[in-house]
Amino acid sequence: MDSETFRRHAHELVDWMADYMAGVENLPVRPQVTPGSIAAQVPTEPPARGEPFEAIFRDFQDIVMPGMTHWQHPSFFAYFPANTSPPSVLAEMLTATLGAQCMLWQTSPAATELEGRVVEWLARALDLPTTFSGSIQASASEATLAALLMARERATGCASNAAGLAQTGQRLAVYCSEDAHSSIEKGARIAGFGADMVRKIPADADRAVRLDALEAAIRQDVAAGITPACVIACIGGTGTGGMDDVWAVAQIARAHGAFVHVDAAWAGSALLLPEWRHLADGLELADSFVFNPHKWLLTNFDCSAHFVREPEALMRTLSLVPEYLRTHGADGVTDYSNWSVPLGRRFRALKLWFVLRSYGIEGLQDILRRHIDLAGKAHDALKVEPDFEITSPLKLALFTFRHRPAGMEEGELDAHNETLLQRLNETGRAYFTQTRVAGRYVIRFQVGQTNTEARHVDAALDLIRETARGLA
């Protein structure tokens, strides 16, 4: 494809992109397709000869689009948001065009130095401890893995990197709330702790980790000769948005010499709001902190901000620099590949820079406050609705509920609410997901898509009411 052909098709795609963003709310949020139906429309063999772009784009529209879940739909109330925005999309276009591999300062000096500056902006905007240094990772899962590796090296005196954890003769444990994200157990498996060494501590009625149970679990392990290596506090658990007491958790962890990691993948964006910064009280005691601008800060996936108190410990854990990767003649520069598990790095800072400059801190604060207010109104509406039950309290912009018709036995409610969720999502008018609270099947309601307005929330509430009535 020559440059003029590229220019023509690029203009066509930008027009399509603008139309899509303007009209996405007219599409079903979740596609009604069956497994295998998309693959069945794609030949099993690749083409021997190149095809015209017009044919490729036509198939994108006819085959791919009908099978897409529209995460940027304003009636997307499932999971957590994976927000984007026009400035972020434009930055991604530039990033793709540049095609830079930003692993070292010398492979992309501007990417490295811009990353350093924008994470400083984030730290100031969220009022993070001044002792923190940051970088951009692909995801909170990746940052959590890095934290677990740092914890492992601290607990073994850096012996596990050299000889392997099995050779140290130590058994290391990781502690987190039962509501914490599955990436913690996955990271513990990868880092060599083993899934059996992850202690999932019970949560209280407010879905915060129980401090007495955490202390007891650590003491029991110490008595059994097991080293408490890492304690993970959660600000905004995935299921219900549970908020751990970071200060209290960190005090317990530090008393036993454990590394402290704080996972705020979703809720960390709310620290942009002064009225919510108390959620992070005690963060100055943590060793590592992560939140995802790609969730609730209008920046395309993937963009996760990871902050550490001792960057030297992070680099000591992850750095492995052969001669062909050394940056020569540039003393004092940062090579962010030494701060992350992958060697390769995309120019993620560019889109975050575009977003922060386009909206400003005040503009982002306005959007976050709107989402929190809309979720509060939805929560209050269902709280007083007959035959509905709030099953976990409102946390920022997330709560859970279930339908409980009069006369229905407790044993029937799980299946009833699973059917309700299925019927809601089959309409294509909104999208919700489920979790379990105290063993009960419940429906999550989170507000966070960039363009969600009161009318979308009101329509979702009407849909819930009418669908539930139809089932009852």
C-alpha cells in the first residue's frame, strides 16, 4: 500500500471511527452471537495473494462488528470500565504510526522521558507519597506480579533469583482479602509461591479484609515456620468494590516484615478527588501501589500506573542487561524495561499525556464525580424498590443487588437472579455482570463509561424493573 492509498483509506477509517463513537449507543451493548459463529465466516486457510483493502474493511464491518461487545457503550455497566476518549484514540493512532519499541532510553528518548513526566503528574494529581517513583505497565496484573517478585526477593535476601525459590528452603506466604482479584493468585503461581500459599482472608460485612483474621493467619504461618512475604491491601475490590484499611493492613504486615502492595486498579482513579483521598490513608507505609488509567481515566487499554517506594529493589529484581541492551554514553538515564517483566514496551505515555492535557485535572474530576453521583442514584432507586435487595453497599460507583420476589425461597434465588441477568443482557439494551456475596449470586451495577449520562442509568433501571416483573 503506497502512501497516497494509505492516506485515502486512513481518512475513510477516521470517518468511520467518528461515526462509531457518535452512534455506539444505538448498537446492542453485547452481541447476540453463538460460539464459533464468527470463526465460521473466516476461511481456514490464509490468502495466497493480497486482497484489496476495500474487501478487508467490508469483512471487518460484516463479520467482526456483529460479534463485538461495545465497551464504549454508555449503557455498559459490567465488569469495570475500560474507558477511552477521542484524545486517547488520536494518540494511539500516532503511537501505531511511529511503531516504536520503547524498551530503552536510546530506543526512544522522548517516550522514556515523557513517561517519567506523566507518572510524576499522576503522583501529584493523586497526592501520592513523595517517596514513590512510577512507571507505566500494561496491566495491574503485571504490576502485581512485579510486586510479588520484589516481595519474594526481599524475603529470601535475593537468593531466589539466583538459585531458585526451592533451593532457599523457605516457604513464603501471600495474604489478601477473599474479595481480591484473581491476578494475585495467578501472580503467586508464576512467582513460585504456589497457589496453596495464598491466604484468602475473610472480609467483613462492608467487604473490607478482617484485620483480626489477617493477624491470626500470619501468626499461624509464623508458628509453622512459614515466612509472611507479601500482604496485599485492596482499594476497590473487583466483586463488590471493597475497601481495605490500608493503614491497619500495612501496620500488621510491617510488624511481620512483609512487603506491602496496594491494588487500586479501579478505584485508584478516585484519588484524583480530594474528598476520596482518605481511601488511601496509610499508603505512605506501602512498598508498591498500582492503579489503571485505562479503567476509569479515559485512557485506552493498556495503561497501568505502578509506583514503588524503592525503585532500586524493583530493578534489582527484574533487571537483566546483556551488552546488546546497554545504553552507552548516557549516564543517569532510565531504561524502563528494567522496571517491568516484559522487555518490550509500547509508547503508552503518549495517550495519557494527550488525555491529561485535553481534559485537565478538573475535567477528569467532573467526569468521576458524575459517575459516582449516577451510581448513587441507581443504588438509592433499587434500595427502595419492592422485591429488590442491595447485597453490598455502594462503593464509589459500584454496588450489587438481587431480585427477591415475595414468597420465593432462598434456595431458588440464585437461579432466579442468574436468569434475570441473562434476560437483561439478551436485550442488548444494557450489560451487567455477576459476582457472589456471602455465597449468594448477585448482580453488579457499576457506572464508569466515559459518556454515561442520567438517561442511560434511568433506562437501565427501567429495564431491570420490567425484566424482573416479567420473570416474577
